Amino acid sequence: MGVQSAKDLIVYQKAYKLAMHIFDISKKFPDEERYALTSQIRRSSRSVCLNLREAWLPARRGVNVLCICNREYQNKTKKRVGTGSLSSQSSNHKP
């Protein structure tokens, strides 16, 4: 059937799985690192998937493609964590 979107790429799937793993690990970081190191690591782990999605989408004038991808990715991450908060301590990930 072929590749229909960036999500179908093996590299995207592996990057997403790794980003979720990094998110889980970063929950265990000390509280004093929450807004510095933790935030930076989480953002950088998401960037691979976001860059793949941005490159895959057709160029559109007047549309911030990265913003659209980031919003969708954050919403999906929130659903996978099980709450509306990315700082949640619960984890119910399903590959």
C-alpha cells in the first residue's frame, strides 16, 4: 500500500517510541531540574518526529506547519500519558 504519511516511516515510529521512553525517564529527574534540564530534554526528544512530519507535509503558504505538528504531537502525548498534564506521574503507554 505504500507510505501514506510520516507516521508510516519506521524511523518515525522508532523516534516516537524513544521520545515516549525519554518522557518516562525524565519524570524521575529531580524537581529542581523540572523547568531546565527536563524541559530541554523533552523538547529535543520530540524534535525528531516533528521534523519528519514537517518535512513530509506539503509546503503551504501562510500556515505554520511546525506549529500544527507540535500541537498534534503534544495532544497525542497527553492522551498517551492519560491526563491533560505532561507532568503527570501516571503512565499507561501502548505502542
